[in-house]
Amino acid sequence: MWPMKIDKKDQIGQILVDQKIITKDQLKAALENQAATPYKLLGAILEEMGVATYKQVQMAYAMQYGLRYVNVNEAEVPKAVLKRIPAKLACKYVILPLEETSKEIVLATHHPRFISRTVLEDLSYFLDKSVDLALSDKEQTIDALCRHYGMGREEFNRYHAPTGLATEYPDLEEEPGFPYSREIAVIGESLVIQQLFTQVRHAARTDANILLLGETGTGKENFANVIHQNSRRKDKPFIKVSCAAIPETLLESEMFGYEKGAFTGAYAQTQGRFELANGGTLFLDEIGDMPIPIQIKLLRVLQDGKFERLGGRQTLKTDVRLIAATNRNLEKEMAEGRFRTDLYYRINVFSFTLPPVRDRKEDIPLLVDYFIKVFNKKHNRDVKFAVPKVIEIFQTYDWPGNVRELANCVERMVLTTTSNIVHAEHIPYKLESTRGQKPASASVSPPPPERPTSLSDGGQGRLTSMPPPAAPSSLKHLTRQHVLEVLQQTRWHRGKAAEILGVHRHTLRRMIEEFGLE
């Protein structure tokens, strides 16, 4: 639950004084206490002072808000409503359905101040009925939620306040412009992500080198950043090198630095990434693309921490924690002589494979909610949520571009909706179900010819350049068609197309070659 400040309209203290439960002096002392802890509810302070009981405080809140106080243990929960409220939503706001009439649904909550008007409006839209509140005991309500949804307290706590390694970062609202990319890899409540969290927490506390594996777009850079933030080096630099983005002729000077006059244009001594990362973490992205000569020099630095700048004779020493990442199969690369075996074992002390979105589809609702908040902030929008149909469509799609593609899709939806709710027609292209398949690289049959299309497709929106094939398509065909659509949209500007697709330009180049789109 989010923290909420007490405003001047809070009358609970005066109500308790009028009821002769506390004295004016006790109220004054409680208000002084609250001035030092403005995020604490006055009722909780009075309870801590021992001048009012929890039941007395709850009754006062009921009087203040004009609500009836109910015992949820004596209520007959309407099962039909319970089925319509997802467990995560019920646990997040600690709400339990009590009654349902033809026009209204009554929800029990332990504190109405945690249910804002916006939340009530959203619940009303979600349930398709007006919503009213009744006040209840917090522990009783939580016990009832656990009982009716068949969960334990641990599961309730996870839904009530989703956790992950990213919780170590500042809150999004506290750091304007905070880039979503730093957190996207570490948002999740699925079993596969939670198990990964557990393993990574252990590895982060060590100084061992780490290898991150996984498909493009799964968030390897973000995970590397989180490992750094949870390590003893978190107050030191986190330096990134993209081995695929830097030409081979420049990679050595980028990594190790160079002396003045080392080559044409070297007008001053320049530190390399190993020097800049001294004491901190060096993240080598796409290490599978690193040329063999640079691999040899990297191996030496990892062995003894020593290196020389390009054109220099002085041996320098550095202390870095290395995190490497790749979407390549390094064992295959070693077998074919493109990656050194000794380097592989040096960087692979801990190895983690980041799961693709298709293997953690239960995290999609959480990711969508998060991205809506991010892009609301980025584009100054006020989108509240995506309707269940959107989530349903998203969970039948296999997301070959993974979290990057999902983020791009949500951003477009936030920008194209004309209301504050995202519906299925705002999905920028039709998402086909490709459950259980992985992105393929073999050549495929050509797509159907272009013909005019529209957005009147049953509420699932498409790009306007090409329609989906009339017959069921394979993932290869769908991926090829989507890549072609984006290339046509951007007039074959590969940089823009790669950004929209959520892949690296080198990956896009390989896809163009593999799909015969030249």
C-alpha cells in the first residue's frame, strides 16, 4: 500500500475526544508525534500511545466517513463477485466483497483512505456496478482474503506489496525521468523470476564474475545494473560496453584507453572503460560478438587485473567486477572457434539465464501496469489501466521481442487511447497466439501481398500496411511479416526499425538476411 499523508480534514482525533475515549491533551501529544512522522496515521499513533484500542479507532473512522462497521467473519461473501476480482487486486487494496445487489457491490476495507476516488471509479468500471465501502478489521479482512482465495500470508504479502531486487531503487515518483529500462528485467511475481531473484541475491553479494544469458529484449543490462546495486560496489561506477555496437578497430581503445599520439586523432590521453570502472562493475554486453584478439587481452585483465593503454608502456592495475551478457550460444561459438574456452570459464563463475516473456506470462499484468505508469509520466498522460481483454490477448502472444517489445506496445497504446483506459482496439498490431514456440531463423514463405486494411477488426487493432494472413500462420511467418511492416513504416531506416522492434541493429540485420528481406 502506498503511504498517504494525513490532511487537515481528518476528524478522528476530535471524534475520539467527543466520545470521551481520549483527552484533549492526549490528542495534542498525538498530533505533535504525527508532525515528526507525517506518513503515520493518527489512529495508529493513538494505539501506540495506549490511549485508544484498534476497535475504538476503527469505530471512529466509521463515524468520520459515514460507513458501517462490519465483521467479515459473519458475512456471506458473494462468490460470483469474488471470482470477478483477481486475487492480486483484492490483496493490493485489501478489499473483500460483502454484498451484491442489482445496482451495487459493497466491499469491505480496513481503511477507506487507502481506496482513493480513482480506485473506486476503476473498481466500478471493472465490476460494471457502483461500488460502496464498509469498514472492517484489518486482520479479519486479510484472513478472510487468504481463506477465500486459498492462499497463505506469504502469498498475500507478495500480492499486497510486490517485491524484487528492483525495490532497492528509488520509487519512480521520487526520481523524475527515471528510465524504465533500469527496472524492466526485475519486475515479476512468477515462480521462475522469484527463483532467479533468490539466486541473484546470493551472487550479487560476492565479487565473482557473472554471465547473463537470454534472448534479445529479456533485460540483461537491467539485471546487470540491479546486481551492481545489490553488491558491495553499489557506490562505485557501473560502466557499460556494447561489444556489438563498437567497431573492432575502436573496441580495444574503448576498453583499455589510449595515450596521446597512439593513432591519428589521439590528441590526448584517454581512460578506457576498465579504468573508469575501477572499484565498481564493468558490464560487457554482447560479449559473444567480441573479436578474438580483444578476448585475449580481456583474459589477461581478468587474470591479474593488469593492462596497458593503447600506445602506452606503463602497466596499469584495475579492480573491477565483470558482468558479461550475450544472446548467443557460447558453447557453440567455442566449438566453432569464435570464442575462447579459457575466457568462457573465466567469466562464467555464476551463470543466469533470463527467461523470455513467453515463459513468465503471469508477469504480464504487472509489467503492463508498470509501463502504463512509466509512459504516463513520460508523455504526460493519465491512463488508468488496461482492460482484462488486453491482458488476455497479450498472454496468448509469445513476444519474440520480449520485454522491449511489450514496453513498445504499451507505449503506443498509452499514446493512441483517447480515454484514460486502454482497450483491445488500441493494440498496435494483431497479436497471434504462438504458445510454446521460440523465435526461428530459417527462411520462410513470403507474406501475402499488400492490400488496404482498417482498424475495424474485432477490437484488436493492426498496423495499416499489411493485413494478417487469412490462414493460420507460423511464428516464422508472423515474425517476418511484423519485421517487414516495421521496416516499411520507417521507410527502411534500420536504426528506427530496430528501436521499434526492441532489438539491436545487428540482430535486425541478421533477421533481414534470414528472412530474405533485402
